[in-house]
Amino acid sequence: MRRIDYDVAIVGAGMVGAALAQLLARADFKVAVLERDGLIEQRDPAVHDARVSAINPGSERILAAAGAWDTIAGYRISPYVRMFVWDANSSGSIEFDSAELGVTHLGTIVENNLVAYALHQELLHTANVRVLAGVEVAAFDSVGDRVTLKLSDGAIIRAGVLVGADGAGSWVRKTLDIEIESRDFGQLGIVSTVATELGHRQTAWQRFLSTGPLAFLPLADGHCSIVWSCEQNTAAELMSRNDERFASELARAFEFKLGGVVEVGPRKTFSLRSSHARQYVGKRTALVGDAAHVVHPLAGQGVNLGFQDAAALAEVMIEARALNKDIGGELTLRRYERWRKGENLLMYHAMNGIEKLFGTDHEFVSEVRGLGLRLTNAIGPLKSVFAHRAMGLSGDLSKFAG
Ligand SMILES: Cc1cc2nc3c(=O)[nH]c(=O)nc-3n(C[C@H](O)[C@H](O)[C@H](O)COP(=O)(O)OP(=O)(O)OC[C@H]3O[C@@H](n4cnc5c(N)ncnc54)[C@H](O)[C@@H]3O)c2cc1C
């Protein structure tokens, strides 16, 4: 039976786990990455993925520090310079413009598979990373300064720290018995790629309907990626429509901002929930990304928060090692938890609050909401504070994002 020792073992090679692995490996940590589903390095990155993320400039910096950004940008990315958000039940709207905010772009729309592909390429070519794909951890135990992991294929490995980057249903979190606070929005997000009559003008669009937000995100080839969040029954009806009928209802729900919808790609749904772990760390263990927190996709913040977790955890471990301290000791891991929990909790409550605020067509609430949007739009400094936070350029940032 092989027994191998690592500094850090990461369960889950999604976008967040893979980014953390690279940040640590580039700082000479010996890293094991365990991924249940195998890596996607053999998939053809030329094939488009319908699932995209709005990656903010802070995350771009983190992905550059992880060595993946140039590969991603070498395929296809779609930077957007404007964001327009409006309310279906009031005259309120808000617009963000990169030139006004003094930045080159507000964010970049990237396919999830492309981000994972670029990170996985790096992982496979980094000497001090060992990727164990197609395996799961059967059990783990922390004794002294090591965590011992028993794998599904019978192998045993040891590490100074075990990180759960295994997504919203995190097995690591459940095994640690960490409770979550959660909310089911009772909504499904319909995701598809569509072609519109008018060009997207490098703008991310979002209309708040009382049934849920509808986003059109600009893609590099002129198409848009849509996320249409709506109540489950409405979503089921929309999914049952043929493409032509779906396209016409979609264009109407979007107030024909880009004219008609002339083509619709395959549609997929995702159930929408939010959750937040009561603790991010345990004995020699830590959670990052969706394993620790899930937010409503209405502001495109989920994976961006996860990248900030990865950067913060890498930074505290790098600093601990430089000071000859224990990288998996309670002081080190608690520092990570204190750093990230407040920031993520703020975003978790903000997204839940926005979803609730816009999820009603009550006349008085709609008027107050519209006024709030108009005022924020008119007050430049306030708007700039919100925008910089959403771009991942303000707050308590890691050196990888700053
Ligand atoms: C409709 C929709 C739109 C979104 N849009 C945006 C957006 O625009 N911007 C944004 O920032 N975020 C967005 N998000 C959120 C974003 O997709 C997630 O936050 C992100 O994918 C989480 O990444 P992760 O690496 O933490 O987890 P995951 O992507 O879930 O990865 C977890 C990995 O762990 C592996 N795994 C799981 N269990 C085990 C196990 N037991 N052993 C080994 N491996 C395991 C899985 O196979 C997977 O590879 C959106 C979400 C939805 C639903």
C-alpha cells in the first residue's frame, strides 16, 4: 500500500480547488489534488461550454497568479465595459461604465470549462502537484500534525492540511459535521446561449422581474449567455416550449433590449439555493468556494468569492511557513476563517436581500426600490463603492488579488 506525504491535500479540482492548488504549488508546497470526476484536460477547449461565469478583475489577477489567465485569454474571453440593470416594476435602473469608473473593463465572461481546462493543464505540468483523478476519499482522521486520508482505491496519503473544495454538497464539510445556514429560493435558473437581432455592445444586462432576475451576458462571438431565474413551475413551462416560442417569450421578458432572439441553444436548468457554513475550518481542515458558501447568481459573485478564499488561504499558509509556523495549526486556519467569513457572509446576506427586495411587485416596495436604484445611479461615489466591491478590487484583498 503506498503512503505519501504532502503539505496540502485538496479534495475537488473545480475552478476553486484547482486555483488553490496552483497558488500553493507555485510557492513550492507539495500538493495532492483528489478529484472524483477526472480532469478535463483531454476535452477540446475549442468546444463551447454553455455554462459561463462573470469573472471580476480581482479574480483575473488570482488566475494570472495561478498561471492560467494567459491560456484562458488565448482561447476566448469576453470583457464587458458596461452593465445595465433595470427593474420591471418601477422606473429604477442603474448603469455602470468602465470609463466612468476609471477601469479598462468591469469583468470578463468566460466559459467554466475553459477556466478548469487552463488550471488543469497547469496542474498536470507542475512538478510538485500530484493529481489523483477518479478517486474519492473514503475517510480521514487528524492526529498530531498530520491528516491521514484513506482513498476509495485503498491508498493512504498524509498531509499537513486537508482542504474541502468539493462544491455545494461538500462531503468534507458533512464529514466534519459543520452545519450550514441555507435558503432555497424555490427557483430554477435556465441557462442557454442565444443569438439576438442587435449586438450586445460589450454590456452585461440584467432585468429584475418579480419572478426572478434575467441576465444576458455578452460572449466573444457576439452571442449572449442567458441566466433566467424563475419559479419552478414557470421554469418547467418555459423548458417545455419549443425554441421558437421560448425565444419570443425570452425577448419579451427582456423588453426587446437587443431586439428579437433569433436562435436558442440547448437549455439546462440549475436549482437555486444559497448556503453558508457556520465554520470554515476544523482540526487541520479548511473549506473553500461553494463548499463554504453558495450565493444566488444574480450578481455573478459565487466563484469570485471562491477565488478570493483560495487566495487568502494560500497567503496565510505561505506566511505561516515563512515564519516557521504550522501551516495547518489552529492559529493559521482561524486567520483564514476570520479573513473570509465576514466578507462572504456580507455578500451572502446582500444577495439574499436583493433577491427578496426585487421578488415582489408590491406597489410601495417597487417605488422605494426604484427610488433607491435612481439615487444610487445619481450618486457617483456611492456607485463607485459598490462597483469596486463587485469587481473584487476593494475590501480586505489578498496580495494575489491586489
Ligand atoms: C446558473 C448559475 C450561474 C452562475 N454564474 C456565476 C457567475 O457569473 N459568476 C460567478 O462568480 N459565479 C457564478 N455562479 C457560481 C459558480 O458557478 C460557483 O460558485 C462555482 O462553480 C463553484 O466552484 P467550486 O470549485 O467551489 O465548486 P464546484 O464547481 O462544485 O467544484 C467542486 C469539484 O469537486 C469535485 N468533488 C465533489 N465531491 C467530491 C468528492 N467527494 N471527492 C472528490 N472530488 C469531489 C467535483 O467533481 C467538482 O469538480 C453561477 C452558478 C449558477 C448555478
